[in-house]
Amino acid sequence: MSLDTFITSALLVLIATSIAVTIFKYLNLGSVLGLLVAGIIIGPYSPGPWAIKHVEDIRHFTELGVVLLLFLIGIEMRPSRLWAMRREVLGLGSLQIILSGLVIGAYFFFFQPSWQIALLIGFTFALSSTAFVLQLLQERGEIAGRHGNTAFSILLMQDMAVVPLLAMVPLMSHTGPLATHLPRWEQSLIILGAVGLLSLFGRFGIPFALNLLAGQRNREGFLLVVILAVIFAAWAMHLAGASMALGAFIMGVSLSGCRFRHQIQASIEPFKGVLMALFFVAVGMSIDFVSLSKEIGLFLQHTAVIVVIKVIVLFFLVLAFGHGKPVAAKVSMYLAQGGEFGFVLFGSAKALQVIDDQTFVHAIGIISITMLITPLMVHLGNSLARLFGSDQSHNEAFDTTSQPANKVIIGGYGRVGHAVAVLLHSSGVPFIAFDTDPKLVKQGQEDGFPVYFGDIGDLALLGSAQAEHASLVILTIDHGPTAERAVSHIRNSFPTVPVIARARDLAAVGRLYEAGATHAYPEAVESSLRLGGLALQILNIPQDNVDLLLQGVRHDNYKLVEPHPDAGKDGT
């Protein structure tokens, strides 16, 4: 049944994804698998109602979700961390691509007219799904583990390998205009130049613009500049002949040391979530079961052989690089599927008549089906890891310098926030602070403290700051609505995290307690109590009596000193 209108199609997509994700999350199979199944159900190859015919166009558009995902991963990294990972990125990642590609290519040599085409197919299937794997790792909270770190290193190398693979396709074509292609050395220089320019642009240009917009409290402009930076980086690298996702990653790394990075993450996260969800739905829609059923035996054989080869190669390579069997089992199962860049490579090969239509259909089906079974393979990998022994690496931090355990989050770096930060620092307590005033943020970083630009009342920002792992949140901001919004978000999303909040007066204290604050202190009343207590001491009232009186006032929620309703009128 054809559903022509956009609203009806959108409604169908939302109904299918909502039901599927709910069921699969309940079964502990993850939301990604639910999105794939939803795509299969409403895809053009299913017997039921379908949402759209032009699945390839939708998939191209939703690949922006992959671009945003790589940008967010990049912004969590620092150049020093990337340099520390160089052994696994260049060594393990390169060997995985070469060995997996050669073995898979040797297998496909029996089914293809030339060894060059078989090799192209082999190297393409050697790639894994960056979007799928990172989404699963983030969803399971495992990206900070050793297996998450190792998997990410391999995926990063695979993204870089897309460049030479794309260059191979026209060289094998009899219809491609070879004369228009630049020499390899010249293309390499162009890519390196693009990387350098993007790094400089991200290091200096974007932060300068964001600083101006933040100072003007221009949230819409801030968001638009961030999105512009990501899309520009993706476009520039695509123009240079490289992967769009790689360009976004470079921009993210360039901004990783920026004091706006947490607010940038909070701004981009909702867009990434929506586009990634649609991307997985589009992948599910791409599975043409009718065409695959014509040669179902051969299709299943190809799928099984590719998965087994990748698992074996990855398992022994990870072991060879000094990791234990539990890590090797997890990494090999996480990366056994085909990758989304395979859609691009096989699509280009089909357009240039390097591969025939049946090979293209099989290739797209293999990538989609292997994505579909990945959550099940991850479960198998976890079972094998437990069988091999305990894996202590799960608790190892991905970047321990930027996200210390049991940290305190401070909302506001004014005079009160600064005082709290100094006390915490003097006591050796790790913390991270946020403020919406760029001058205060700059001052905090000059003080040597981890102070970043960000609205503490933004739930996405709290997620970026990993508030769920915080031991305490201290709100020192003097803007009541923002404080109440922050308290409400924390209480609803991170109910076990205690919140201490500053308030102007007793009325504000009541609203904060109603929102869910653990403790709230009225600044004006506390100042009055300290002033009154000092006066009593000067008047020779015993210190013990003063302390008991003040403790009683605080214990009774300041009722003794609560102002009269008419206080302040007529100059009183």
C-alpha cells in the first residue's frame, strides 16, 4: 500500500519505531536492533504498508547522523589521546583491514571475473560499521572500556581507508574518466592540506565566533555556527576526496580543548540522535528479501564466511597486540558486520559497472543483515568474555584526565562558585564547573580550574558532563528558573545524585525543594543569621547559646526569622 503524504509516512515511521524500540529494549536487545526491524517492516520490500520508495535518498540524507556521531566522538578526544592511540590505530587497524580484505578477497575470487574486483569486494567487507558499533558502545556505556577503546581505534583507521578504496573503484572501471583523476601524490597533498586547514579553523576560528555569540547570549546563533562547522568540515573533506565522517571527526578533535565543548555536545546531541535513528531505519528498509531469496543459499554462505573470517582475524590480531581473550572476544564480535561506507563503495562500483546488479544486491543485503545480527553477536561476545575470564578493563577510563570519577559538578562560576571551587580544589576533590558568561569561564580557566561554557539547566549538557556519575551537584547560580530547571532535570534523570542549591530567599528555597533539591540555602537569610550571630557574640552572649540558637533556626526551616508578609512596605 502506497502512502504518499509526508505526514502519513512520518506517522508510520514513528509508530513502527516507537513500538519496535520499546519491545527490543524490554528484551534487552538494544534500540538499534529495534530500529532495523522497524525499517524492515515499513520498507518498500515488505508485504505490508511502506513509508517511502526512495530508500537510497533517505539513507544518503541520514548519513549526516554518522557525520554528527563522529564529530561528537572527536570532541571527546584530545590530540594527546589520539597520539597515545597511534599504535592501535595505525598498527592494529591497518593489519585488520589488510588481512581481512585479503582473505575475504581470496574467497570472492571464486565468484568474480577478476582478482581486482574480488580484492575490492574483500577490502570493502573488511570495513565495519562505525555508526552501529559506536552507538552500541555508547548505549551500553562500554566506550570507556579497553575493548571500546580498541574497537574505536580500528574503526578510525577504517574510516581513513575509505579514501584509497574510493580511488580504486574508477581505476577498475572501463567507463570511468580516468584522465580526470589527479595523481595519488597530489590527491594526498590536497587531503593533508584540508586536514591542516580544518584543524586551524576548528582551533581558532570557531571558538572566536562562539565566544562572540556566547557573550551576546545568542543561543540560536551559537547552535547554527556549531552545525555550520560540522557540515563545512564534512563538505571540505568530501571535496578533497575523503570521508565526510573523517572531516567531522577532525573538526571535533580540533574543538576538544575548547571551553565551549560541553555546550557544543549538548547542542548537537538531539540532532545526532534523530538522524542516527533514521539511518538505522533506512538500513532496514534497504534489505530486499525478494531478490535475496532467489539465491538464498549463496547469500547465506557469503554472509557466514565474511562474519567468520572477520571474527577470526580480529580475535587473533587483538591477542597479538597484547590484549586478553575477553577483550579479543568482545572486539571481534562488535566489528564482525559490514560497514555503512560499503553502501557508498558498492554503489559507486555499480554505477561504474565494476560489479553487476546481483552482486550489488547481495552486498547491500550482507551489510544490512550483518548489522541486524550484531546485537546478538555482542551478547555472544560478552558470554565468551565471561567464559575466558574476568575483564578488568571495563572500568578503565577512556580519558581519565577529562572525566574523573566521583567528580562534583558546579553550576555557576561567580563569586560563590569560585569560592566553592577553591575549597574543593584545596581538599583534592575533582570537579567541573559551568557558566554562561564567557568572561567568567575564561577567568576560571586562567585560575587553572576545569570551567566550561554551558547552561546547567540544559539536560543534554548534564548528560555531556556525565552527571549520572557525579557524587554531588552544587548550584551557585542566582537565576532562580535556571536553578529550578536544573534541579528538576537532575532529580528526574539522575535521581541518586544529591543536589545542593543556593537561593535568594525563603520563597526560592521552597521552590527548589519542590523541584527536588537535597539541600537549599537562602543566601540573604544566611547572611542575616551570620550578622545576628556576630552581634550576639559582641554583646557577650555565650558562644554555645548562639550556636544552639542558629542551629535551631536552620533546623526549623528558618521559620523564626521568616519575614512578615507586609515587611518592606512603606519603608519598613
